[in-house]
Amino acid sequence: MKILILCLFPSLTHAAFSAGSNQPAFTLSDRFKATCPADISTISQFDPNLVNAANNQESDDQHTWVAIYRSSNNLPSVLVKDDFLNAMRIATTIQTDGASTSPSTAMDSFSLSSQIETSNKNQSSSGVKARTPVAVAKICPSDFAGKWIIENMRCSLKKEDTNEACDGNSEHSEAISICIDELILHHLQEGREFDGAIRTKATIHQGRLLDERGFKEVQTLSRDMATHVSSLDSSLVKYAERSVETLSKSPGARDRALKILNYLGRQDPKSEEEKNAEDDSNSDGDDYDPWATVKFL
């Protein structure tokens, strides 16, 4: 009997693992941690140009940034690789000799050294080290009254490096996904409306992540250049699906989905008349030309 059990054990083990191989992997730890709202000095570590652009705007107190870091759950080799790639990015994109025609891209040697250095001394209780963020994003008031827009979704990780264990099948997509979820959660925690109130500026790659969260593509291009708009009914369905382990893929993603779903459930859906009235107020008319300010050679 013992010999028979020992002979069958390898085949039973293989069958158990092969049966669940088609299911998406669920990791027991988070590879990223978020800080929202993030300090403006943190954003400057990622890209000083984003800070310069934010300082030129009037209502900067209503702008909320989110910063995504590598957590301490990653291997040391991953953190060293990120530090190396960050140093290469700074060395190839930031000029220190002052010869650049654009003042926003010129930095002195002291600023450059502060960009490259990564301190491991400060570490919070959440396991996030004081390192350079791997992704950032911002939510701020839109050009339309009562509307908000998510923009400047940036990530230093390569989107070509795929990983089925990540949310969105890559670390780049997972970091951007956390940015979107954290800004939506912050928006809802402030007691603001959601249905049609959040507009986003997204690329084709980022648009797929917004579609997975119930956002709808805009039908007409407006002066805020938004590509997607929030939808309460669709987001309720999408985040309910994401609260399941097989779709969230990590404890942090499932926890954010449950929190967002809790706040979305408190929202009052708008009637079709209210939605049509908002569409009319947000329309710029047939005379609006989004390319009017673009200079062609």
C-alpha cells in the first residue's frame, strides 16, 4: 500500500498543479506600494519637468499626485537594476552643461547627483524605501466645471517586459493600474461625484487599463484632450470582477478594488436627462478646433 501511494503521489501532484495552471496567478505579496497624495519633491525625483509644469499652474493646491515605489518584497537584483536604469535615464535625458536651448531640461551637477543617489536609510513601516518612484500620475480640475482629469501617467518600467503574474501582464501595466486605482480612491474619499466626473488623458496602452475599470471612450474631442470618461454602472461591474482573486492577482489590487467598490456603491446614479445635459454643457460646439494651437512646419 505504501509503495502504491508513493508511486501515485507524483502523478497526483502534477494533476493538481496542471488543473490550476490555466488560472491567473495570485501572488501573496505586493511588488509595488503607493503613496497618495505624494509630496511634490517625490515627483521631482522621477521627472523635474513635471514639477516645473505644475508650478506654472495657478490652482496647484487642488492637484493630487500619486507615486508608485518598489516594495521590499522584490529581490535585491530587481532594485539594483532599477537604480541602474534610473541613472542611465537621467544621464541620457538631462543635460548638465547648460547648453540646452530649453531651460526646463538643464540641471546643475548638484541636482543631477541628488537624482542619481538613492537612500536606503529611510524606510517606512509599510516597507517602502525612500527610492525613486517607478510611476507617477496626477488628478486635477478639468477645463469643465465640476470635472476632474487624470493625466501625466508616467512609468519608467518597460512595457515590453511581460509577466503573466502582474496585473495587466507586465510590471509597467501594474504600476500604471495602481496609479489609476489610487487616484480614483482618493477622488471618492474626498466625497466627489464619480459618474462622468473623471476624465482621463491616456495612451493606447493606458486606454486598455481604463477599459478594464469601466471607463468609456469619449465620443467627441474636447479642449481638455480627454480620451476616456468615468461611468458608474460600468465601473461597478468591473471593480466587482476585480475584487475576485482570479482577476486581482495580488492582495493590494483586491483591497483597492473592494474599497473603490464600497465608495461606488454609495454614489447615486444619474438619469439620462442629467447625462445629456452635462454632455451639452461640456461640448465646445462645432467651431472648436483642437489643432488650432499646433504650429505646422
